[in-house]
Amino acid sequence: MIHRYYREGQKLDVSGLNEITVLIDRSETEMTEIGWNCWRPNLDGPPHKHNDKDQIFYITDGEGIVKLGDPKYEVRPGNIVYVPAGLVHQTITTGDEALCYLLFNVFRTTDKEGHASFADHIEKVKQIRRKQAETGQAEIDDIEDSGLHILPARFIENISDGKVHDSGASITTILLERTQTNRLEFMMVVWPPNSRGPIVAHDEKEQTFFVIEGSGTIDIGGEKEQVQTGDLLFVPRNMQHITETKSKNLKYLCLSSIITELNA
């Protein structure tokens, strides 16, 4: 089991432009990587793209603008941004406070950009990032597009907006469906007080939970962990897990990174 608090971890400085706190490293998973990304105040970040991964931003602090191709969106805490692989995007901070977000990376292939760790990846790109900020050029990697079909980006202002499924034990709001992405699903799950879910395991996906409200217990592979706001948990593929609450509700964002298709 991986259980961490989102502000604590290895700090990676990216050429003085932004700092990434590594929460779940690509070396620990099959297709997933999570960081807390903070861009310094009053900064026009470099336009760039990633051909080998989809990204989701969940804004935690500050305000600013995220450009997704040509469209641009004002962002603030609670907003969600989906950046598909291959799309040029840009983060702009518009105030005296850093703009920070949970950064969910889901790789398109097990090669994971050809880097063994988040730190290895940042070491390669940090000099390029500085040049991007100076020139405004978006090309950041040496990987050819290879005819990559770029999916539509999405800006989600209210995480309560989406398809709602009530299982009886929990309520799930679907924010990004499998058909809208390259290799992921994203949803919000709410467990009411005094609830207990079934034992579940998934053959086709690994999952990450980020607690945004409340508290509870999550048992992953027989290890029970008390969780509360700001906690991040990783569930490997095929690992049994169960969620339980007592006097408080538990609300978390759930990222599913698809490893194999069910009909493959």
C-alpha cells in the first residue's frame, strides 16, 4: 500500500518555474504517477505538450489561467482540467500566490516516456522548460507525434457536475469516462457516515484515491489505514480493498489508470 499526504515528498525544482512534490512515482506503479505541482506567482509558464501521457489537474491553491490549445480557462481551487496527450497547454499564475494542483499522470505505454523515475524525467526537461519560457515555443520532447490523435480537452468547474451513480453504499459522480480519454477514468466518490462498501478488486486497472473531505478507513490488501482530507492512497491492480466510514462522510477523487481493456 502507498499512503501519503499530498504536501509531503521529494521536491523537484523545474528551472525555478515550478516545484513538483513527488507523491507516487512512476517507478512504483504500472501506468500512474502523481505529484503536487506549484507554479510560482506572477508567471507565464511555458507552453508545452506531452505525447506519452494524459494529465489531470485538480486545483488546490491559488488562481490563474490554464490554456488548452487556444481556449483558456480561469482556474481556482476545486476546478479540474483534463489535458490529453499531445495537446499544447500552458499554466499562467495571475496573482501573488502560487498556483498549485494535484497532477495526475497516466502513461499511454509502459515505456513511461523512457524515464525510470519522475526525477529522471524532470532532469531532462528542466533546461528545455527555461528555453520554452524565454521563447514561447511549445515543443518539449524528442518524441515524434507518430500520427497521435489528440482527444478533446475538458475543463470541469464544478466536481458535482457529472453522471451520478448511487450504489446504495456510496454515490459516484463520473467526471471523465473511459471513452473520453486515452487510458483513464476519473470520478468523485462519496461514502456517507456509517457505511461499509463491498470487497472489490480490479483486474484491468490500478487506482489512486485523493481525499478531499471527511475521514474513514480504507483496507488495501489487508492493511487498514485511517484517512482524512489531503491523504493520497494507491491501489495496485488485482488488490482487494474496502472502504468504511464511522460518524463522518468520506469524499475522494478516484483515478483509474487502465492497464488492460476488459475485452482485450
